[in-house]
Amino acid sequence: MHILKALRLRLVAVLSDAAISVDVDGVATIVTVATNPPSSGWQDDDKLPGVYCFVQDDEIKPATFKSDDHLIKIDLVMQAKGGRDAAVDQLDDMQLPIEQALAVEPTLGGLCISLRAARSRIQLQQGEVVFGARVLTYEAKIDALRADPSIS
């Protein structure tokens, strides 16, 4: 399995195992963790609040004659909907346990040399219902053989 797929699936597994929940209208609601990004970029309403992983960039540099360092940027896209402040509150409430779950697994079980949060940005669409998304970008460093950048 290519290291990018392995990274995405390992992140999904860690977030799924964390069983993250947030308050939605006074009810603790489990956050949906999608295995693949939705084709439209937005999860269906019945899957909100939710999060998905998107590998956005893989910067490859030589490490040795036979291996490369991969600096991979992964977007964790959190999405929510609700009233004026509810969507932002849900995004805030998702981000903390996501960061905590990934801090406990800083190498994702040995897959990465390092994993760290690099930035966060928000997008809101306001109308009668507010749809919000926050993109939390992580950077992962992985060493891989040049001739076979895979994980068994």
C-alpha cells in the first residue's frame, strides 16, 4: 500500500477509535469520520458533524542513495451546521479531541517519523443555517525507499 494511502487510513483509524462527540442542540452527537473525502467536498447533512482526511501535498527530497524523505501535508476537514454560533462551537469542540488523539499517536504506530499540527483555518457560509468548515493541516514526515514507497 502506498505511504499516502497508509497515512490517510491510519489517521482515519485513530480518529474513529477516539469516538469524538460534540454537543448538537444539547445532545452529545458522535462525529462521523469519513474514510474518503466526499466527491463534492461537503459531507451529507446526515453525516454532520463530521471530519475527513485529504492528503494535499507530498514534498519529496532525497535522504540517501536509496531512500527519500516525504514531508506530507494532510488536511483534516471538520464540518458542522447549526444556528449562528452552533456551527463554530461544534468545530471548536471537534478540534480539541482531534489534536489530543493525534498527540497520543505522534508516529501513528511507527508509520511516521513525526506528525504535527501546522495550521488551522475556517470557512463559514451564513444563511438561515450556518454551515462551517475548519481545515486543520498536519505535517507528517515519512522516510521511504525510493524504489518502493509502500507500507505492508
